[in-house]
Amino acid sequence: QQYAADANKVCKDLERTGDTLKQPESVAEIEQYATELEKKVDETVGKLDDIPTPGGDDGPTRQEFAADANRVCKDLERTGDSLKEPESVAEIEQFATDLEKKVDEAVGKLDDLERPSGDDGEKADKFIEEIKKGTDDQIKPALAELRDAAQAKDEKAIVAAAEKIEKVKTPEADRLANELGAKECAN
């Protein structure tokens, strides 16, 4: 009964939040409205996931972990797609900084996910460690190179750094993501 009461409260909070969002008045505002609404729904799903289930819990199943990881990775992809593409060399530095911040947030969210128990939990731990390794060893250095090249206004270095970012490969993380069912997290 407590679970149902807590879940109803969370859902009513979402309903109230939806009522408070500014309704779009133009085509340009529709995308922003949809993004805000989707964020609120994702927050609600997260809150529902946090409500203790009756009878205890041994952690999420592999499928539940995969669904949560997929949501984080899909959010990162959407966020990356929504970042304003730099239109000049001057904007590249801020773009790289914003992208690095979003990557760090996503890696933090993945790291915060509750892991399944047993072999799937070990696999999830390895997956997240591989994500962190790929981020620290490949993505962040490439973004730093991109920022440095933009500061130096070196177009050749900008292109080279952008190509490095495009070529980032994390085969072990991809393999583990696929085995766990977190296909949105595989390259």
C-alpha cells in the first residue's frame, strides 16, 4: 500500500509539473516544450524507480539496468544533438567545453546506476569502468585538443581533433553494453 501511495504521489507531481510548463505558442517553442516535458517524464521514471518495492530488492535485473543505461545514453545523444553547432572557430571552444560537461554528467549518471547482482553486476561494473576509461583516455583529450586548436585558431588542428573525436572507439565497452542489452550505449 505504501508503494502505491508513493507512486501516486510521484505521478501527481508530474501531472502538476505538466500543468506548470509554458504551453508553446510557436513552432520554435514546441521543441523546447517537448524537451522539457521529456525531461520531467524521465525524472518521474527515475523517482518511481527509487521507490522501494515491497518485500525487499536485490538490485535491478540485467534488463532494468540496461533500460536505465539506455536512457542515460539516449539522453546524452539527444543533448549532443541539441547543442548549438559552432558556426565559427570562436564558438568551437565553448562547444567543446559544453560537450565535455554533458559527457561528464552522463558518465556520472551511469556510474550512479544501481548494478544487478551476480555476474551481470560484475559485467555492469566492467562496462562502466570501460566507459570511464574511454572518456578519460580518448574523449577528454580529443576535446582538449579541439579547444586548444580553437584558441590557437588553427583550422588544420581543429579538423584533426574533430576527426579524433569521430574515431573514438571503445570496443570493450561496446561489447559489454551489447551483452547487457544497453545497445544505446554501444558505438
